[in-house]
Amino acid sequence: MNALPFLGYQFSPISPNDYLELSAFLKHHPQPLTGYTFATLAAWHPFFHYGWTFAGPETLLISCILDPDPHSHLLQPIGSFSPETAQTLLKSATELPYPLKIIGVCDQFLKDNPDFVRFFNVFEDRAVSNYVYSATALSQLPGRKYAKKRNLIAQAESLYSWSIQQLTAALTPSCFAVLDSILEESRVGAQLNSCQRRMFMNAVEIQIEVQRESLVLIQYSSFFVEPLLPGIFFRRCTTDVFEAT
């Protein structure tokens, strides 16, 4: 794929071929926001047109396009963020014919880079807030806090028969058929728009293409795909948006 020039760097579109390189880097530089995993970036790439480049051995830059705005913007820089890289971005931003936005910024980045941040207005984006659950808590559902979730699981187990199989390419048509049947129900379909449907389909296809081991729950009222990876489910409620002043 062709590299795209932006802010003084050459950005390449994200593809499954980038899995090993990007996943290793993102795991080495974990973020407190959910968007910074290869799975998330690759699944949403058709909608946000993510591009990526290394501004140095330990600095990852990710570009994005937020419809209906046709212009390229940035996600938060990942890894070490040197003064030289900051100056390059600021200088290049002044040459753009529009204000540069930086999306998905955590509190720590704001605190660590005040000389860079002062050139932007910072807005908290509450629309992408979410709950925080640890992977351990979700696997065990301990105590009163998770009683409702345990009850819902118990109800489902009494109402439906189900089995679990490893997700393969042969199972994906059945998965998508279930998803389409959910969309036909007005109450649920209103919450799951075509963009989310395509994102989910893309995520499943990428999981198979990069040969990540996943499970699919079948013969059930719905289904899920769950990567067998340890970790934490992070929140986005502190996500900020930068806009150049």
C-alpha cells in the first residue's frame, strides 16, 4: 500500500500484515485508553482510515480521518515523545490549511508534555465514556457488584442450550447470520448500526487472518467473539480531543 505524507512523515495504512510489529510496540507501551490495540485499530480502519509511522525507534504516530471531516488528524503519540518530534509536529501543523486535532489523549500525556499541549485547546469527550472491568473480575464475577451479571448468565443457561467452538473461517457466515437477525429486531437493531456491524465483521475476519485464537458461542440467542488474551478492559471517559489554537 502507498505511504501517505502527513506532518512531515510517511504514513502507511494499517493492515493485518502489520500485526506483529504494531502489537509488539503497543504491548510495550500500554495505554489507559481502549483504542490503542492492534485489534481495535484494524477493526475500525475502514471507517477512520488509520495510518501509522514511527517518528523514531520508540515513537509511534497514528493518523485518522473523522467523517465528515475529510482532513487527516492524529491519535495521541505512543511511546517516548521527544522535544524534537514535538517541534516537527507543531511546525508541520502550522503549515496545514486547517486546525490539527489529536484524538484519544490520556491525562498522563497531558501532564508529561505541557510545552506541547499549550499549543492546543483541550476538550474532554464524554460521549465515549465507559465502565472499567478487570479481566479477572469479568471471568469470576465475584461479590454483590456482579450479582446482576451472574443472574443474567444463570437465566440464559436455563433458557438456551449452547456450545463453544474455536472460531474459524467456516463459522463466520453463521456468526454474521446471527448478527443480521439481531439487526432485524428494531429494539436491538437501533443500538447496533451498520457501521458497528461492519466493524464487528472486520474484527472477526482480522482475528482469523492473523490466526489469533478466539472462541465463538453458538446455539444461543446471540454470540460473542472473545480473544484469549489476558489484560484489563480500560475506560475511555478521560479521553480528550486536542484542537490547534
